[in-house]
Amino acid sequence: MILPPNPVLANPIMQVPLGPLYLGACLVNAGHEVIIVDMRDGQKPVPKADFYGFSCTTADYPYALDIAKTIEGPTIVGGPHATHMPEECSEHFDYVVRGEGERAIVDIVEGIVDDNIISYPPIKDLDSIPFPAWDLMPYNRVFTKTLYVGERYGVGPISTAITSSRGCPFNCAFCANWDRSIRFRSPENFAEEVSILVRKYACSHYKVIDDNFTLNKKRLKKMADLLEPMKIRFRCHTRSHLFDEETAEALYRAGCREISFGVEVADDELLKFLNKRETVEEHERAIRIAKETGFTVKVYLMVCLPGETWETIEKQKEFMRRNAKYVDKWTLSTFVPYPGCDIWKNPEKYGIKWMERDYRKFWLYEDDPLIETEVASWEELREHRRHLYEYLLSEKWKKGE
């Protein structure tokens, strides 16, 4: 399996490639030899193999395509871009996997499927999937000192990524999540994986990458019962309306010490327009509960969105000033019209006048806007981003300025 380059990222190897590690585990369990060639931070030679697999986001798809053109042998592509743009991918790859690939990749390698585009239903029993094959990659590519503290915040204890669920039942206009169902691993299965990571790899700090870790409160309490004796520490993400005092207590007891919320924008009308199904009031309530419980609080903000104006930018600044004593960290991303999201599929619905089509620019932290709208020109959106980013970096909001 080949991990394509991520040349735009400041730290291309900070994130743990859980997807390929899961696929690798399934292939190994089926009796196949697996080699992962990690090119995220630079080109590397590709050994001869019977099959060559690529897992791609839209942004690194062009780099995967460049590599695939140099390979002699059957190629497989999966991941978000293949899921939403299968016909495009099928012109360049021998097999295209839509959605989850654990079962598909084994069937392809064993010659069970003949179709060019393979799409299996989501796996209902996540406990049936083997744990990631961590040993397929060098230790420092799976266990890192930057993941737990986060990029821009230095180094911390050895940590890795872990997930306890798949899917998201919500449908934000800017999100390209292909699976609107939600499936959970059992608390026991999740705790068993954590136990192995602690005992075998001396790793007790984690980034939980679930879309909404607190979606099921009863399950969360059971997780807390199992994880509390392990004395692990982790950070996770959830939605503001899924967070209350009872949830905060269970999460803290489980070992969570940092929680992040997708605020995106601090304007109720724009949140409604983007189908976020949350309000500014819910965001403020959640971050205050989190801070008062003892969590480090992080907010995700987004800019260069459809419907954005200077007024909404000012509201984001005001939100940060108003909640300065509750917010510890922030991330500002640039909206990307990923294939599969509603904005990509229905640009006229969101007042899009122009949309970037060069996939090499589809990074969340791109300086330049990837759209132009009826209410803001490309130049205005670019200035929105520059202005808000500089304001956040200046930390004037912490002083109420």
C-alpha cells in the first residue's frame, strides 16, 4: 500500500494513517504479505508487488495518480476521493473501492471480484474488524509526540490515533462524509485495543478521531467504567448540542482532558444556511461546561464559506472575545468544496459563482479561497481569511480587543 505525498502540510506525518493500518490488518489476517510505502513526506522507491493500493483524499489524489502512472501492475484506489468520484478514478486505476475497504481489498486480492468499481455496504459489526496492524509501519510513524498536544503546540507524551465509531448522522453542507449511518464498536472491544496499546507499545495518550465521540451517552458511561482504571489520557471531538454536564463528567472520568467543538461560524443564520443544526448559544454553553469541568477547550472555525460576509467575520471575532476565558486552542480552516458535500453537488443553491477544480489546492489550510460567491468576491474572501487569521494569532481577543 502506498501513502501519497502531502507536500502542502507543515508536518505531513503528524496524523496516523489508520485506514491503511486497518486494511493491512485484514490482509495479514487473510494470509497476505503487506508492505506500506509511506511517501507523505517524500518520494520513496516502490517494491515489486502483486497489487498496489492507494488511499486518497481529494487533495492527495493527483499525487497518487502521478505515482500510479509509473507502476506496472494492478492498482487499487480507495478513500474519500474514490468514494465520491469513482468514475473519474476508474479511468486511471484498475480497481476503485467506494466506502469502507476492509472486505473489498481482500476480495480484490483473492480474485473474488471482477468489477472495476466495488462498493460494499458499511460494516455493521465493527468488532469483527481486526485492530490496526501497527507493526506494518515504523514506530515513529504510528506513535508520535505531537499528536496528543496538537500541531503548533510543541511536543508531549507518545500518542497515537484511535477510533470507536464510524459514520455521522448529520449532514452539514460543507462535509463530504459518505456514511450518514452511525455504527459503534462495543466499549469492551475499544477498551481491549487501548489495553494492548498500553501494554505492548507503552502508549497511554490518544487522539480519538470519531466525528462525535459523545453521541451515545449510555455507551460513553460504559466506556468510562472500563477506561477509568487504565488512567489513560485522550482528546476528542464532538458537537456542542451533544454535550452537557452529565456527558462532561463521564468523559472526564474516562480520561479525556481536551475536547474540541466544531463552531465553524458564530452566526445563527449562516449556521442554518449550512445545515449545521446547531446554534451559537449551544456552542457557548458547551465550551463553558467543558472549561468548568476541567477540560482544555478547542474550537474549530471555518472561513471562506458560502454566505460569508464581513459581518459574519466580525461575529466570529466577537464570539472569541466573549468566550476568551473558556477557549484555550483554536484552528482556522479554509472551506474546501470536497466532492460529495452538498455545496459541491449543488453550488447554485449556495450562491456559488466560481469553484476551484484543481485538486492540488484542496487543503483545509489553503491561504486562497476555493470559491467565489454572490455576496463576496474571491478577493474579499481572501481578505476575510487573512484578517481573521491575523486577529486570532494576535490574541487580541483574549484581551477583549
